[in-house]
Amino acid sequence: MKRSGMGVRRVGRVAVWAAVLLASAVIGVPSAMGATLVVAQGDAAAGDGNPGTDAAPLKTIGRAVAMAKTGDTVLVKAGTYPEAVTIAVSGEKDRPIVLQAAPGQRVVIGGERRCGITWAAGVGYVVIDGFEVRGGGDGRNEGSIGATGEGGHHVTVRNCVLVRCRILLTGQSDCTIRRCVQTGCRNNGVSLAGCKGCVVEECEIYGNGADGLVVTHGSDGCTVRRNYIHNHWYDSHPDAIQVYRGVTNFTVEDNLFFNSGQGFMMEQTDGGVFRNNIIAGTHQSGILLGHRNTHNWRVEGNTIAYTGFRAVVYSGKNTTFLNNVITTGGDNKLIQKAGEFDAVSDYNLLWKSNDGTVYHPGAGQGQHSKFADPKFRCAPPLADRVVHYVDRWADEEAPGKCTVNKLTLGRKNVPAYFNKNDRIEVNFDGIERRVTEVGEDYVAFDPPLRSLHKYVWDVVVNWRDAPGGFKWDLRLADDSPGKGMGDKGQDVGSNIDMQAYMRGDFDGDGKRDLPALPEAEE
């Protein structure tokens, strides 16, 4: 959302104050907020015996952090710092300790040993801003930003890039992870365990070996909003987001979950809101309110579509589905009841593939819901099946028959869904491929994939001749039956601009909100 402009007088005051802070940062003297300690590894004059001024900077981040007091800023200039930095002193509410990469400079924390930034137990009111943290990717140097010491609080991590390492908060409260990019960890990308009131917002999380984001172990009152979480289908636990073990009062809103094994997996959770999200492009299921121990959830205003398997499963008590757009999954399951309790379900726009579709809206529910094509702005045409996976359950030998330019789908009558020269997308990678051959149980295509998934979880999506150049946009077209059909006369489904999120623009102002990745990592 665009912010309105400020008056000229206020802008002038802000500019003057910014100039004062900049001058303080440059010359390394105390400002109204505290002192600025300069770290410049590449400066010939740098040394850890120095006072940390711009003329006599410190050599290591660790030394500067050890010197910092409440209200101080540690300003780190360009370079690669092979350090494991621990912040041991707290700031105050209006005078935080700030650890900041110099604006416009690339500051990398990484090296041959375990590196990262953490804070000690009980430390609070800290800001960590603008760093690039790199793990070695060999299991010995994963690195991270975060803390496992209990009682940390009011720590903000923002504008950071993490490659082959993760963000991990354990036992923290009122912390914020904002506008960060995280990718390539062997484990989960971002983890909150036993946290209270923590927020993950406007981040891109992708390409990790396990789940994208997990919230676990008694976390309460946490919020995940306006994030782009994608490409989690590589390994054996591939959820975009997973929540389990006693999580309460959890809010998930305005997120895009795309190209994952499963979209959102829940168990052992009580009380939550899932609002205005998109779950699309799953290789398996969409959202699972599962294990008969996920209770008191409100699912409203979301779009859940183009799932490889079932779209929605619920099993707990007091579950509500309202104002959503939901399409049948690849196995003809729409909203599936998996426990003893009925849901409350109404004002949903639903599309089902055939009369055999599994649909359990709850007894006597759905009076204002509709079954119709939602008419998305840009998406593959809906058909009996849209996302086609290698079905090892129907044919256990199917994975072994697959190659980089032919997927054996493990079900008969593949010609009912594909024609030669159809435009297809494989694994939601955005690359246009053409069908070159259709067999009874396989489809061949060109150009080929670089490689198959090691468990052959690859999927095919048939765009046929749909316009739009594979530019996914699941907002409703002007002639959609979902326009104005909500319980308060609003449009149903999510209003997220998928392409904007994919560019890292979360506030809709046309500008990227995230730090840029180095070119080799894009």
C-alpha cells in the first residue's frame, strides 16, 4: 500500500536529522542515539585496538559488538568477515543496539568455519540490518541469524540475505524478521520454536532442503504476513509452511505459497486465522488442518487452486471456510472432511472437476456458495486434471520410466489430457515447453529438464493455448462469478498480485522491497 506524502516542513526536519545521523556514522562520534563504531576490515588502518572511528576503524565485528553499549550503532563496511558474532548487551526500547551493514555496501559474514549473528539469552532491543550471511553448504558451516538462548526479545532482523543457512528463533518474544531473503539451507529455512508474538513479514523464502517456514513447540500469538514462500519440493519434507506441537493463536495473512510439495500443513494447533493467501502449484496437497488435533481455525478470503492432490482437508472442531476460491485438486478432492466434526462453510466459489469430486462442506452449509469457473486473470484452463504428477501409487514402476524429457504419469488415458504441441510447464518453473509425444501413460516434451527430482516428484501443468506467457495471476477477472459474492458484498478469494510478489514488491508501489541477491544466486 502506498503511503501518503508528508508535508514539506516535516520532510525538512527528517532530512536534517538524517544528515546528523549520517555525519555521526561517518566520523564515529556519539549521536543523540549513542556512539557509532565503525568496522572496516579492508582499511589499512583497521585494528581491534582502535576506538572505532572512521579514521581509526575496528577490524572485526565481534570486537565492535563487545564495545557497544545501549543506543550505539555498529556500522560495518564492505568485506567478508569469517566471524560468529554474539550480541551480549541489550538496548532499550527507544535506544536499541544497531548492527548495520554500511548502506550500499556488500557485507558478507561467512568463511571456512561456522559463521553468523546471534544474541545471548535475555538480550533485547537489537536491530540487525543489511547483512549477507553465507553457509558453506557442507554441513560443517551452515551458519544462521538467530538465537536459541531463552528470553531474547524485541530483536529486529531486516534487509538481510541468507544463502545456505537459516533464520532460527527459539524461546524469543516480540521479534521481527522483515524484508529478508533466505535460500538454500539443508534444513528448514526459517524456524520459530517456543516464540511469543514474533512476526515474519515481507520475506522471500525458497529452495530449502526441508520446509520453508516452521512454527512449533508452543509458539503463541505469532504472525506470518506478506511473504513469498516457494520452491519447496526438493526433499522428503517439502512444505511451504508447517505448524505443529502446541501452537496457539497463529495468524497467516497475505502470503503467496507457490511450487511446494504441500502448501500449509498443520497439526497440534489451536486457534488461528488463514486470510487472503494464495496456495497454488503444489505437487501434493494444498492446506491440511490435520491429525484431528487442529482446532478453531478460520480460513477466509483465500485462493487455493492448482494442487496436485487434494485442495483442502480438515479434521478438527470449529473450522470455518468463508469467502474462498477453491478448485479441485488433482485427485478430485475439493474440501475433504477427515474427522468427526463438521465445518462451517459458506460464500465460497468452488470449481469441481466432475460429479465424483469429494466435497464435505459440513451439514447444512454452503447455501450461498457457488460452483463455477472462477475465471482467473491468467492461469491454465481448468479441466478434469490440471496438475499431473508421477503417480507411483498407481504404478510403482512409473518413477523408473521417467527421463528428463518424458514423465510417466502412472495412470492410463493420458491422451485425454494432452495433445501434441500443447504448451506445458514442468514443476512450475515458468519455462515454456511443447508436448512432442503422448502415450497411454506418459507425456514427452521439449526442451528437456536439467534433471529429475531424486524421488521423481516432478509434475506437469498443461496451459494448452491459454494466453499470458505463464504469468500466473489468480485474481478474479472482471466477469468472474466471484465478483461481489462475498458475505459483505466483496470479491471472494485473494487479491494478491502474484507477479508483484515474485518481483519482491509486497506493498504494490512497483519497487522491489527486498535486498538484491548476488547475481550468481538469482
